Amino acid sequence: RKRQFSNIASLQTKTKTVVHKYNCTKMATSAIFSSSKMNVKISSKDLGSRSVNRGQRVQFRAARPAAKVSTKVTAAQTISPSDFSDITEELCLSPPTAKSVLGVILGGGAGSRLYPLTKKRAKPAVPLGCNYRLIDIPVSNCINSNVNKIYCLTQFNSASLNRHLSQAYNSNVGWYTNQGFVEVLAAQQSPENPEWFQGTADAVRQYLWLFEESGTEEYLILSGDHLYRMDYEYFIAKHREVDADITVGAVPMDEERAAAFGLMKIDNTGKIIDFAEKPTGDALKAMAVDTTVLGLSAEKAVEMPYIASMGIYVFKKDSMVQLLTKEFPSANDFGNEVIPGAKDIGMHLQAYLFDDYWEDIGTIKAFYEANLSLATKTPDFSFYDRKAPIYTQSRFLPPSKLLDTDVTQSMIGDGCCIKESKVSNSMIGLRSQIAEGCVIEGALLMGADYYEQEDTMALSGATIPVGIGSNTTIKNAIIDKNARIGSNCQIINAKGLTEAFCEDEGYIIKDGIITIIKDATIEDGTII
């Protein structure tokens, strides 16, 4: 024992503790590497190359987004636990985004392009990817970017959205020392604003008084119907670096797709000098820019010479107040009025390139295709990312049960029961109940909000239980929540219709995709 203590004392005097100093030291986490087989070497410009022996203390921040990799720890032997196997240096902003940035998610209007999915819910509350809702994407991006003060603005069917946000996030993003929140702000009338929201800019204008109370210096304006994973800290860092009044998120576009978007033209510093809304012909060609300025490779810049607005912005607080209350007090829309107007009066508008997967899923077709693509072998967007997870409500549901069922390239949500059926290229949502002999192909089943008991079914007067009845075939369709599909039904678009409005019969067809309306009942033997 004396020799042991002597060796430890000698080790403590001969070795130095390696501490990587960050600007945000208070946020750093200390960990003791005490594995019996640990011999870690840290290499970086600041530290040179130094060994870290057993028992030494290393100060670091836990890794999150994959993009934040500038200092890595590699082990000569296995590092345990595995959570510390990828230690990275993170971007640290001053002031930090948690204190200086307010996230504002625009829920959109009535969601007519997504109807009937928006018949009984706000657009951001539409289910996504078996277990999630659309609103979970921008909220999770905010949380992963240390933006924890978040408002969602909506004026249509906000009850389910409000319930979801309050149950999913408020207990996680706010506590005594960190005043975070995720709240819904519904349209309201007041003596100063007797009208409902007239557009995106008008919605923000009506709540400017509340935003100013948050004590933040920048407003991050986001959309509630986009599918992408983005670290907003880099977006905000660029905004601060160039001292812009407004920074606009942009995605590179090829000529074929560019005509469907609002395009921007930039100078050789990335400053925005012109806008064009869905240009064609010569007007489209005039909007071509050198996208290498924003970081694209020369090869990719040739393929994608246009940049389109993502509809997300970072505003200086003072610039936002000036634009909405003084310069353009009657403007209703950011993209068509406020942003181009800010350029015209000489404000500094900067483009920030986002060169990754981004999809506007504001239509039935785009929503359907984006969902089914999640189940492919190599999806463009994946929920399986430990470093930047997508959060949602904890429902404490049991594992799904598959009884003699053949499942191919599909995703199954929590709490489902599928019996003796075939499921291929489909998404099966929460609590889905699929009886024997069914064929589900290229379908998006959103599941149910509850498990139905026989006594409650009798009280409601329903004769068909929630779920999919036996020997039913569903192809190229969306089945909204709590739908009651009878036995021996064929939901296959038998007539090959592109459009059909049969809401009284419980379904609507858009772009050839059948959508069964929420809470609808499809009787036994029905053929659609």
C-alpha cells in the first residue's frame, strides 16, 4: 500500500493536467477518465500533442452537432464509456445564444395546401415520421443550437399544437437558472391591432411588445413546415461576423428547380443586392451568381448557380423594430415586402448558405414523399443522429408488436399491433392497429391518439374500431389519425383520379394521393 501511495504521489507530481480553455468555461463539463486501459492523446493547435494518463482531468463540452469538429480525442486503446468516444470543441458565441437570441417559428396560415391534414390542427402540429410532428423539427434545431426561448405564432386550430408543445418541451428547456420556454402565441385582437394576422410580418409586428420583454438582441425567424437539420449557432455567428441587419438562409439551386423559388443575387462578399420571385427565361438567367463565394466547391457551383431563400432569417432587434414600426408599418409579408424593402433603404442584408438537405413540405405530395423517404436505406434526412436528436413528447407507450407480419423498408411507431399482414415502403404511426390479412404499400398511417376500449366504442355508437380492418388493401395513401377503416376495403385509387373532393365520404385525393380524413369512418367493403 505504501508503494501504491508513493507511485500515485509521484504520478501527480510528474504529470500535468491538460485543460483546453474555452471562452465559455462556465458551460464546460469536467470528467475523470478512470478506465484501467486508458491512454489518450489529445492533438490540437493549442495543446500540441500531450498524453492524458489514467485519473487525469480533461475539461471539455459534450459533443452535439456533427459539424462542430475541430478538436478530437483519439484513444490508443478503448475509451469507456462510449459517450466520451467523440469529444469535440464547440462554437462558443458571446453573448451566448441562450441569452441573446429569441426563436420565432411562424406556423403559417390555414394550411390549405396541406388540407385535409390541417382540417382539425395547425400546420406545425401535423404528424411526421411515425412519432413526431412538424413543429418538432425547428424546435429541436433551436434546442440543439442553444436557443431556448421559442415562440410559435399561429392563428388556426392551435389547441393540439399548444398541448403538444406544453407536454413535450416546457419541462426540458426551462428551469430556475435558465429561463427557457416553448410557447404558442395565437392571433388575438386588441385596441392597437383589431385584425387577425395578415401575414408573417404582421404576426411578428403584433407581438413585438412581447418579444422585446425577452431581453434578447437577435430574432431568429423560422418556418414551421420545413424538414432539415441545422445548427443555428453558425447562422448567427455569420450574422454577427459581418454585422448584418438581416441574414437570410439560402440553399443552392440548379436551373430546373430555381424557377419555383424566390431567388437572391449577391456580390463577391455574400451581400444581397437583388431579389426575384419565381423568375423565368432571361430574368432567371440574370439571377445566376458565383456560389463559391458562399463556400460551394467550384464543381458544385457550376451545377447550382442560383441561391433560393429558405424563408428563415436572423434580424437585429433594432432593425426588426425599425422595419415593422417605422419603415413598413403596413407590410404583411417578410419575403415579398419587408426583406426587399430593407435592401432598398440601404440596410445590410447577408446571405448564409446551407448546403445540406432541406425540403419544404407544405403540400400533400411533398409531405407524402418526404415521409416515405425517411424509411429508405440511405435517407436524405434521418432521425438516427445522436449528436443532434429530434425531440418530441414522451408518451411512455409499449413496444410495437408484429405477429406473423412481413415488413419491408418501413418504419413502425410506438405502441402498434400488426397481425399477419404485409407492410412495404410505409410509415406506421403511433398506436396503429392493423388486423389480419392486410396489405399496406406506399402508405402513411398516422395512427391514433388513444387505445379504444370496447365499452367506450359502444358509448360512441361506432361499429368499426379505430384502425385497419381485416383483409384491407391500402396503397399510395395517407390515413390520418383515429380513422376507422372497415374490413375488405380497397383504398387504392381504383379510378386513377388526380383530384377528387369527397369530404362527405371521408376522403380527398390530391396529386393522385388519397387522404383519409381524421376521425373518418370507411365502411366494410368500400373501394376508393
